[in-house]
Amino acid sequence: MAELNWPSDEDKYEAIGYLAAPGVIASIEATVPKGQKEQFRKEYEGKYSDEYPYEADKYGKQFRIYLNDTDGCPDFLREHLDGTYGNRINNTEFITELVKEYGFKFTKQPQDSKSIRQLVLRKIPKSLIDPFNKGYNGYNDFIQDIGDYMKKEEGLPLPNLLQYKEKTISKRTEQRASSGEETVSAYSSNQILKLGWVGEEYIAYLLRIKDATLLNAIGLSVDSQYEVEWFNQGFQNATERVVFRDLQKYGSYGEYVKDWDDQSVGKGCDIVVTPTDGDSILIEVKSSRRAYPYFSMTSVEMQEMELKSNRYVLIKLNNLERLLQDGSPDIIVIMNPYEKLFHPKHMKEATFIIGGK
């Protein structure tokens, strides 16, 4: 990566806040030229795990950060992620600053977010505290903001319909998965649940207002009469409380939690649309803050998908964050997804259960 020429100090410290946030960094790696291992260990004493540094036939040090995901990545930093891997920062100079000045470590273990945050806030000018906190709190703030936005319930932007295009797992994806570099979400399980609910709420809204784009995509018209059963309707009104998550793993951080369980568990889908003159349509919604191609499904969902075949619809809802600027998210509607998607060439990985006697 070329030198990072930050547009402003605010951009830089928003990026540092983002990297310091719990769960964002998967690992920070260090590779040094052969024969320089001891020199590295003296220079970075107390700032690395035992597996580092790696040694290689290189002219200089190479430090890299792998991100668990890039959903909340500030735009400027996102532009400088490695083009091949998509979740890697290659800038050795910037990573050196993070380790030497702000308490980050070369490790595959979770960073000590609490200690990093305390150290950064002691060192930086007061004018940079807000940008740092913007990056640090980005995931939690986004979930809260998008949930609040959906409370408008009227006049929401209508979606862009994207046509389904077959996409297969590449060799690069397989290499990343086998090397342990495949990304996971930096959202907590509670945040993922809430993001999913917001996506369901948006699709339920489109069904309620009879949005022609969505209805045509699932085989209905604006003149169709139907009933909608959204299993998680009502979660918007559930009470919220602040809890502290993963105290030992990441350090203390607060998160809003709704007192509401996922009501679609065991149903095999999120929404059922029942026309007055036809069979029910089962809709499963998979939502992402930005454009993200991967999603997972439960065994019950997959069994229902196979059983209902042409009456099952998968909706991939991308770029939900556009709603916060009154923009349109994207939807990809896949009819009979079991037939289209359930083949190894479309699956990143699968978990099986087997018995014997």
C-alpha cells in the first residue's frame, strides 16, 4: 500500500477509532527479513504474540492488518484496502504507529479495545475525540440510527431492483478460507439480529404500501389482494436496555439490547404473503449494511425452501445504510432459491451432521 495521505486528522482518527472497536481486527501480522527476528522482538517488546514475527526473503518489514469485516470501515480507509483481499491494510508505517503509540498488538487474538481507547483518548487533542468516537462507536450507532429511521413508517425510499446474476465461489475465496483469512462479522450477535429485523421491516413496509417493484418481482400485481404475516412485527416497540458485552474478550463496551426474541425461529421464513386467490408465498430476507454477497441459512429455512420450491422467495437486501441519506437500498429477488443456489459452486462452506452405530 502506498503512503496514506490522510485528507485530515479527523479522517485519520475516525479510522483509528474504527480499528480499535471491538471485533473489527482479526489479526495484525508482522513479517521481517531473515535474521531480523531478535531485532524486531527488542523493538516491539510486549507488543506481539509468540507466533510473530514471521521471517521471509524480503528487503524490509511488512506489517498487515486483516479485518473481520469492512461494513463499518470509513470511506477513506476503505479506498486503501488491498484490492485482492478486500479486508487487508498493508501500510507498514501506519501499522507501526498504531502499535507503538496506541497499544495495538501483533496478534491473532482480539485487540484490547478498552485499553487502546483509553490510551488514545489520553494522547490525542480534544478536537479529535469526536472523530475517534465516531469510528469506535460506528457499528452500534449505525444499528441504533437505522432502527430509529425505520420508525418513520411512511414515505420511505423505494428500492432499486437488481437482477439475480449467478456468482460462484472463486479460488481466491477458497484460499482465504483455508488459510484462516476468511472474514467473519464484527457485529455482535445482537446487532446482527437487529439489522435483520430492520431489513424485514423494510420489506414488510413495501408489501404494506403495495410497491410495484417488489410485487412484480414476486409474481403479484398492485391489484392483488393479500394478507401479510410478518413474524417479527412488534419488535420495534420492544423495550431497550444497555448491557455490556464480552468483558474479557474485548474489554467493556455498551450495547443497546431489545427485550425481544426472534419470532421467526422454527418458521422457515420471515414473512408469509397469502393472496386471496392463490397459494401462500414464503419470503426470507437477508440484509446487509452495504453490498455483501454472503449470507447463512438455518436447516429449517433450507428444508422449507426445498419443500415449497416455487412458492419460496429469497430477498437479498443490500446497502441498507442508504436509507439514512434518504437513498434507495438494493434488492435482489430470487424465486425458487433452492434450485438456483443449492449447489457446491455457490456455497462458501457448509456444516453437516452425521451419525453412526
